[in-house]
Amino acid sequence: MPVPATATPLTRRCLSDDAYAQLRDWIIDGTLAPGESLRDEALADALGMSRTPVRDALQRLENEGLVVTSSTRRTSVSPVTLKQAREIYPITVALEALALRLALPMIDEAALEAMRAANAELAAALSAGDANAATLADEAVHSGFIACCGNDELKTTLADLKAKVRRLECAFWGWADRTPSLRDHEELIAALAARDGALADRVLARNWDRGLAWITPQAAQSR
């Protein structure tokens, strides 16, 4: 049967997608802080659109656990907790280890060079104390081998998890020396270049162990 015309719904859907993407970015990087009230009218004004696509976006974000609505119908950014880190990190590292094993036979010099460049960006961001830039650069290092794993479902799942990790990293930023990650990444890149899967797996696990160790109960209680 012929495909029906959907111009009007498509326009609304595009606005909803735009609102969703922007609000999600603001929540993940901390622009919209945990616990902050989300009023659809104010958000619509900030985004230059009507309230309807903003409401659609907030519903999607609530389904993802980034937004919560109280019994009094107050909508706000969901909290960031140590419990979330303890649940999300082990899942992410297990899936990254799988991606690493799948990528090992296929990773090439271009991917390794992209990882090196991202690690240099991480070093600059750490030196500048720029939490958001540092978390993005760190994610880009890992994305270098994930992109070579050849499994689209795994890439999609990891992308969703890594966004949550980035939010945790930004929320608990500021007290720990994160420069050891630079050395971990250098060793990981060298292991991948040598096609040493066992070493690469150990370095990756150590790197993730550091990340979780930097998120402490004391930091969680101060939030």
C-alpha cells in the first residue's frame, strides 16, 4: 500500500528529538544538576519551541531514568548515587571487554592513532581541570576499539551505558588525581598494537577499577 503523508507528525517528532537530545546532554554534563526542577514552560522558552515536544522529551528521559516525577507531579533531574556507579560500572566493563576481544583482530593503525589523539585531548582537559572535556576525551579513547568490534548492537548498548558513566564522572569530579588513566590508555594502545589480548584485557579492567575507586562514599554523601 502507498506510504501515507506524514509531514506534520514528522516535524513534531523532529522537535521532540531535538529537545530530547539537548536536555539529555544538559543532564549528563551537569548543566541541569541532580534534583533540579524541570518546568516545561521554562525549558520550552530556552529551546525556542512549544511545550508539547518538551513534554515528549521529558517523558523519554523519565523512561531512561534521567528524570523523575514526584507524587505531587514535580518533575526534576534524577539523583546521582554511588549505588548507580556500582551497578553501571561492572556491566560497562564486561561489555567493553567483549568489544575489546572482538576488535582485536580488526583494529588498525588509524583506530590506534585516534585513541592516541583522544588520550592527548584527555591530558589537556585534565591539565585544564575541564571535567566535561575530560570525560568526553576518555570516552573517545575507549570508543577507538569499540568502533572496531563489528557488533552494532554492542556499540549501541555501550553508547547508552557510557552516557550514564559520563554523568557519574561529571557529578563526582574534582577530588581525585585522574592522570593514571593516561598511562592506562598508553598501555592499552600498546597492547592492542601488539595484538596482546590478555594484556589489553588486564589493563582495561585496571582502568575501570580506577574509575570506580574515584567515586567514593564520601563523595556520594557530599552530593
